[in-house]
Amino acid sequence: MTSHILQILPLSLFFCANLAKQSIPCPFSREGTMKPLTLEQTWAYALEHHPALQALDLEISSLEAHARQAGLLPNPEIHLEIEEFGRQGRLSDLDSAETGLQIHQRFQLGGKRAKRQRLASLDARLAGWDLESARLDILADAHKAFIRALASQERESLRREIVHLHETALEIVSRRVAAGKDTSLQNDMARVALSAASIALERTSREKMANYIHLASSMGLGSVFFSKVVGHFDTVDPIPEITSFLDTLEQNPNLARWDTEAEHRRAAADLAKASGQPDLTLAGGLSYLHDGQEIAFKIGVGLPLPVFDRNQWESLGTHHRLASVEARRMSAQLEARASLEIMHQKLWDGYTTTYSIQHEVLPIAQRALEIANQGYREGKFGYWMVLEAQRTLFQAKEDHLTSLETYHLAHAEIARLLGRNIDTHTHNSP
């Protein structure tokens, strides 16, 4: 990161504040076997390897070089003049010619050079805000990809649990059919349920691998280099009021950049106004007359007449662009606030749904399955009752995973909008 970025971007990245102080282990062992991947490692790899960040960093270096170039003085010009050669008469060719050698130097009036350098420096500062925004986008995308990979792992575990349950149920049903306590229809139902669960498991495993590939791509890497992802997927915390988020929304680089944008447009207006002032060119040199063998000094002054082009329309255009800054800032604020309110609602929805399923629905569904199994073993219920209880329980578990995923994805989106991590260890427990 260039020193320029460190100067103009005091905003600390929410998930990277301590990465520079930590030793992030590589998800490979010395033997080359793949190891689990954590969220902190995901962020670190995204920062280090994503080509979009590397490209933007190089673009800033290019703009900084352009700012240095803009501060240089115009080069002097050397003029060689030969006059009156090839005259008819006693003296001809170069013998009668007058030779002049002059140096011309243009002086930019109105502070054009300093204004042009300032505008170029502000171009680099705006690119720095673009880099900050892109970094947060990439880290948020990696965060969400990590959450989806973690959710798909949990779904795969749930599907394996379902398959194991149906395998056990098929064994029980087969023994009851062999003992004459159940009909072959019950056995067929158990086999169909097991087959459907196995197909669902295969599909979930493929979805998990697709999410792994997307996660690797979000870090700027071309292949899956980890065995699994590890995190606290089932952990949710109470949510603060949205006002606590609104207070720090201005830290979003998409909003924080507008002060620099206004400064940039003022600088453009100043340069456009200064460009309407003509530049002064001074010339000085020697003149040598061959036939008289005489040498004379010559000086000259050049100044364009600002009759037609005073850069007046460009200057007017820059003032219009400057006047539009506040409206565009307000538009960006409205968009960011609306996005924050939507994500806060999704966060709240994910939290309340998770809380309700975990503390109300799952315990009841689990008891219902236990009762159905007990009643089936005692001959009180048919096997269809067990299947229905199983379906109810595992649908509740699936809904639980979906609400957890909604919660964590909204958490990642809000963190992106605020430019920092959010603290949900507060109040508002339902």
C-alpha cells in the first residue's frame, strides 16, 4: 500500500484491523495436505491474492506518477532561423544570409502548473477511495462466499443425518416385515424414503463443492486449496437498534469520498478558470549577419490574445459539475441508508426466525418424532406417521439453517455498508 493511501484513508477495515499483527497460517500442512479454512484466513488471502486489488493499487501508482509529471515546467524550445539566403547579386547563398539562434520559454500564468498538479493529486486520492471501496467489496464477497460454503457444509451434515436415520429405519422395518408385524408396503416406503434422502445428499454435496469453488474464486485463487471451512455458524447474537448503525454509516467509503470529490471538482473549476488566462512566452538569442560579420542580441515576447477562446465554456461546465456534488452525495446517502435498513430488517428476520425455531419448533418436532417412533414400535401408529414426523423435524432443521444463513449474510452486508464489523452483543432479545 502506498504512503498516499495511508495518508488519505484513515478508515480501518473492519475485518483486517489485526491481520497485519497476526500470523495467518496457510491451509496446507508441510506434507501438502489440505487443511480447514477460517474466515480470518479467507480475508487475508483475498487481500493478498485478488487481482482486482492489485490492478487498482497499480492504477493509483500511475496516477501519482501523473501528478508528479503535471508539476514539471514546460520544456524550453530552441529556434534556429536563417533569413535572406539565395539572394541575387554579388552575395549569394549563405554568404548573405542572416542566422538567428533563440531560446523560447513559456511561462504559465495564473498558477496553472500548481492547479494542474493539485487536480492530478486529487485524481489519485479519488482512486484511493475507489481502492478502499473495492477492498471492502471483495472482502464482503469473500465473507458471503464463506458463509454460503459453511451453510452448504451444515446442509450436507443434515442430509447425512437424514440418510443415516432412514437406513436405521429401513433395518427396523425390514425386521418387522420379516416378523410379520408389518406389510411389504411399509418396507417399500422405507426404501423409497432412503433413496430420496441419498439423492438429496448427493445434490447437496455437489452444491457444497460449487460453493467451495466460488469461495476460492472470491479470494482471487483458481482452485480449492482447503479441506473444509470452519466457523460458528449456529451462533447468533441480539441485534442493536438501527440508530447505532446509522451513526457510523458515513464511514462507508462510498460516502466518505464525497468530500474529496467536492475538492476535486473545485480544483477542476480553478484550473479551468486559470486556463482562460494566456501564457507568456519569452525569447532571447543571437543574430549573426554573414556579409557584415556582425553579431546582435535579440529578445522577444509572445502573448496570445484571448479574443475568441477564453476557456469560458469549460469553466462553466466545471462549475455545473461542482454544483452537482451535493445532490450526488445526497443520492449516495439515501441509497446507503435504504440498503442499511433493508439489511437490518433481514438481520432481524434471520435472528428472530432462528431464535423461534431453535427454542420452540425444534424441541416440539423432536418430541413428535420420538413419540411417533415409540408408537410405531408399539404398533400404535403406521410407518407413514414416522415418515411425517421425520419430514417435519428435518424441514424445521432446514429452515433453521436457512434462517442462520440469512442472518450471517445480512451481517456481512451491514459490515460492508459500515466499513467495519458490527457488534451484536447488546440488547433487543425477543
